[in-house]
Amino acid sequence: MNQVPRTLIKSYLELCRVSNLPTVWTNVLAALLLAGGGFSWRHYVVLALSLSLFYSGGMCFNDLCDAGVDRLKRPSRPIPSGRVSTRGARVFTIVLFSTALSLLVVVPHPLALLAGVILLLLIIAYDTLHQSRYFSILLMAGCRMTVFVVVAVAVSGTVGSSVILAGCLQFGYVLLISAVARHENRRSKPYAVPLVPILLAGISLLDGVVMAALISPVWLAAGIGGAVLTLAGQRFVRGD
């Protein structure tokens, strides 16, 4: 009796690419510290949860948009395999996005909600266009950069130069990951090593390097920890 719920839960976790969430957590940490207001557990937990739900909702909506293609190229994915129904994925996506936006109501600065709406629009635009428009990789990179904007606005009401620098670095790095992933998709065989999952873990490592350079070397440990968690999660739920 317990096997069905356990399988269903794992299918939804796969739909959300939960193995990549540590990269969101280190993004939030870096933006929070670089925003200049100091570290607050309350702010960190609320923002990490909100941005994690944005990410998970984006992944769910991505699979809804790709369901037709996945039936041909990735039939084992949750929706085409039938492990998650289309209706269930739609409802789950709405719940994730709604909760993510709702959490931004309790942060210090109300402009965070507007920044969250912008992030949501970028996510929807990317998921809708990425199969047909090459420039959509700019939208995906923009989503990652906007995470920094949302956090900075939430805690300080503005976006400082350090936050912009960190966000731009992630923007460029995500473009690199996208280029590698698209090249792999054009190959007759995948890379011999799981290069894209490794690069995804590098998002956290980049956060650690930025925090170490701009704040304190001790924060490099957080970036390393996020990368290790991401790689460990890939063993159970692929994030690409």
C-alpha cells in the first residue's frame, strides 16, 4: 500500500528537479549577504523556500510544455510515462507558484512581490518559448539572475552593485550550461560523463567563490556544500 504513494512522491520530486534546489539556496544566501543587511535566518528561510517553489514550479511547467516532445524523446519522464497526470502537474504548478508569491508578502520590502511577478513572467516565457526560440536561453539565464534581484529587493528595497555582479556571473554561467546541454542534445550519443549535472552543481560553487571574494573566505564552504548536495541529489533525481 505504501509503494504507490512513495512512487508518486518520487515522481513529483523528479518533476520538480529537486536535486538542483541547493543551487537556489546558495543563490539566495549569496544575494542576502551581498545585499548588505547582514544574515537573518528568518529572511533566509522565507526567501529560500519562496525561490525553491518558483524553481520547482518552473520545472513542472517546463515538463507540461514539453510533454509532446518528451513522449518521443524522453518517454520515461513523469508526465509522458503516466506516473504524473497532466491535470495533477497543472494543479501542482499553480500551487507552487501561488505559494512562492504569497511568501514574498511577509518580507520587509513590498517591492519583492513585484520582483517575484517579473520572475514568474520570465519563467513562463522561457518554458513556453524554449523549444522554438534559440534566444530563450537568455530568458533562462535571466531567471537565475532575477533570483538575486528578488532577494536583494526583499531585504533592502534595492539592488546593489555586488548583487548585480553576482547575478551577472550566474547569468553568464547558465548560458554556458545551456550551450553545453544543447550541444549534447544534438549529438547522437550523450557525453561519456554526466557533464550537465556536474555543471549544474557548479552554480553553487560559483556562489561560494563570489561570497569568499566579496565577503569572507569562510563562505566558500557554503558553496562547496551546495555543490556536494546537488551532486548527491543527482544520484536519486536527475536534474537535467
